[in-house]
Amino acid sequence: MKFLIAGLGNIGPEYELTRHNIGFLIADRLADKYNAGFELSRHAYKAEFKYKGRYVYLIKPTTYMNLSGKAIAYWMQELKIEPPNLLVIVDDVALPFGKLRLRPKGSSAGHNGLKHIEETLGHNHYARLRFGIGNNYHKGQQVNYVLGNFTSEELQNIITPMDKACEMILSFCTVGIEKTMSVYND
């Protein structure tokens, strides 16, 4: 079985430690755990490893957040991945910092990356793992907040939820979304 795990974010050093790049950071963390190096490929940085008989393909789209669907659609077709085996990792301002929520489908909830994926694929029937970044910003400052760097306090507390996200991804690939949600979603 093959799985495509897409961590969303923006390329470039100026975005590296921004809240919007949590998808990239989690993909990096998972790749590091399995000594899977990312290589620049078509529309994305791609890494792969085998886990319990499953082929896990990680991508970090190079299309920037708002055009993430282009990379995901390309790699789904290239690797012959069916929608139930796609998982997108994304930041979420509606969840408290570090809170994780896995869903089998859903709306974009205003997230431009998810919106573009939905438009490109023509449906919203793909799993998404939302990583809470909180909403500690003033009215009208959401863009600055999500594109802002994590605070030093957030960075001190980010490893545990990132590791939990990695566990959830591997669980998704082995036991499926329903069982993973029952074990990990609060």
C-alpha cells in the first residue's frame, strides 16, 4: 500500500519557522525519524520510506501554500495514490497551540491551501491533520500572525505535539483513519 503525506507550507528561509509552515516542519521531523532525505522534484520536495510494509511518500509543495493542490494532484497521479490514502498536514488558528485534530474530510475553513486542494481535486474527501497554532492576534492581523515566526515559548513546547503528529501519520498509514481518530483525537 502507498500513502501520500503532504505537509503544507511556503518555501524559502523567510518562512522556515513560521506558524503557516508547521506542515513542512512535521514532514521534516517524520523524514528525519526514518532517515529519508528530501530531494527537489516536480512541484515539491519529496522523501520516501517504508513503514510496516507501507510505502510512505512525503511531499512539501514548492508551489507555495495557496497553490498546494497543484503539487498534490501531480503526485497523486504520478504515484497512483487514491484519495483515501492522502493525508494533508496543515496549520489551524481555530485550535489551541499544539492541539491536533484528524478528520477524514471537511471544509477548508478559510485555509487557502486546503481551498486550492479542494478546487484542484474537485472534492474535499481527503484526510487532514490540523495542528493548532492558536489565535493570539488582534482583529485584522491573522495574516501577520500565521506568517509570523513561532515565539521562543512556542518553540520550547512544539516537539511533543510534533512527535504526536508523526505517530498519528504512521497510525493513519497502518490502522486507518477511524481507529487513528478514536485513539488520538481528544
